[in-house]
Amino acid sequence: MMKSANAILAGLTLLGLASWVQAGALAADAETTFKFYCAQCHGLGGKGDGPNVTKNFPVSPRNFTNAKEMNKLSDADIKNVVLDGGPAASKSPMMPPWGKTLTGPQVDGLVKHLRKLCKCKGKQG
Ligand code: HEC
């Protein structure tokens, strides 16, 4: 009796550990995704200063560390621009659509990553 209760407890602890590890992996994954797909324009630290951005780049990629600007966007707004590209939000086509490249969970991870960069919660609703 005691033994099986312990086994169950051990099992639960393992499960908890597994989901904790998974959450950590997801966060790390969002950062990797960002560095791979977004940093060439938005910069590794999200400041809009990636190596792609030259003097003749017509618009500056959003600086994600600018909380004032980032607070004008809700999480849904960000998701929408990332999935459908700049023009979907009346922004520049220099911001490409990623809906065919990235999965929903990857985009959700990116939204969280951008919120970490701006240290802001964004427009609510
Ligand atoms: C080829 C360069 C380029 C790449 C790559 C790129 N972006 Fe952009 N992004 C831009 C530009 C330029 C803008 C600004 C468009 C404007 O203001 O008209 C922008 C705007 C945005 C905005 C909208 C900000 C706002 O104020 O509405 C978000 C959100 C965004 N990018 C997220 C991402 C994410 C996430 C990735 C990676 C999956 C990414 N971008 C990759 C160039 C890029």
C-alpha cells in the first residue's frame, strides 16, 4: 500500500518535472525561432537593427524593446502581423508573412518572446 502510493507520488513528480522542462524548452525554442527568422531584420535583441537593415531599407523594422510602441499592439495584433505580414495590418510589405512557415504554437511563443523584449503587456483585448 505504502509502496504504491510512493510510486504514484514519484510518477507525479516526474510528470511535473517533465512539463517544467518542456515549458523551458518552449521558451528557449521561441528565442531560437526569433533568432532564425526575425533577427536578420529586427536584430538579435529585437531593437530593429538586424544586419538586413541598410540605409535603403524603406521602413525600419519595429524596435521590440520600445514598450511605448509595443503597448499599442495587442497580442492578437502581433500574431496577425506575424502570420499575414505587414500589409495585413496596413504596414509595409517589408515585413513578410510567416503563416506558411511557422506553426501556431511557434507564433504564440514569438508573441511571448516579444513581450519579454518590451517588458510590456500590450494593448488589452
Ligand atoms: C525582411 C525583414 C523582416 C523580417 C525577416 C521580419 N520582419 Fe517584422 N517587420 C519588418 C518591418 C520592415 C516592419 C515594419 C513595418 C512597418 O512599420 O510598416 C516589421 C514589423 C513587424 C511587426 C509589427 C509592429 C507594428 O508596429 O505593427 C511585428 C509584430 C513583427 N515585425 C514581427 C516579426 C517577427 C516575429 C518576425 C520573425 C518571425 C519578423 N517580424 C521578421 C521586417 C521584417
